[in-house]
Amino acid sequence: MKKLQLLLFLAVAAGCAGRSTTGSSAIGHRDRDVIGRDELLDPTVRSLTVLEAVRAVRPTYLTSRARGGQSLQDPEAGKVHASIDGISVVALDELRKILVTGVIEIRFLNEAAAMQRFGGAARQGPVILVKTM
């Protein structure tokens, strides 16, 4: 009986060892809202601009969420914008000027997170936050 209990305990312990402390059940689970340095060093993206890399790795970041009615008052409302090092919100095209080799992380902020961080400058849309070296 003690051997059976010991085997059961070891099986449970081994199963728990593969789980992260954040509740993810998979080892190496990636946050879909973050493109980390490991992904940026991939040979298929490391020579690209940030905008090209986002388009290749997480194209959903670029989906515009413009809202009807508001776009007449502000044509940029609900559109995806960017921020380099969290300084200010800029046009998405600014990401064409930055090479992936100089970037540590690319993070997607949904509308709510962007508004919380940048206020009205987020223009009620998501922001792609680029952290450079």
C-alpha cells in the first residue's frame, strides 16, 4: 500500500513540475500579447523592421478596430498606433523605421490597457509598445 501511495505521490509531483506558477499548463507557453527577444532573434525575423516582424509573427496586432461614428470626428479613433519606449503614441508607420535587431520586446496593449497607460493619446484604439535597447 505504501508503494502505491509513493508512486501516486511521485506521479502527481511530476505532473505539477511541468506547470508554471502563473497557472499555464504548458512549458514554454508564450503570452500572445508579447513578442519576446527569443522570437525577435529568430532568423526569419531578425533582419526585418518592427512593422514587418509584427506582420509576420502576430498579424492580429495590426487589426484596426475603428468604431462607427467616432471615425467621422477623429479618423484615427480605434486604429492601431505605436509607442516606442512608452514615451508617446505615434503613427503605426513609425515602426518601419526601427529594425528588430535593436528591440528587446514588442507588446500589444488592447484598447483598455492603451487608454489606461496613454489616456486620450491612444485614440480609443490599441497600441503596439516597442521596447528598444
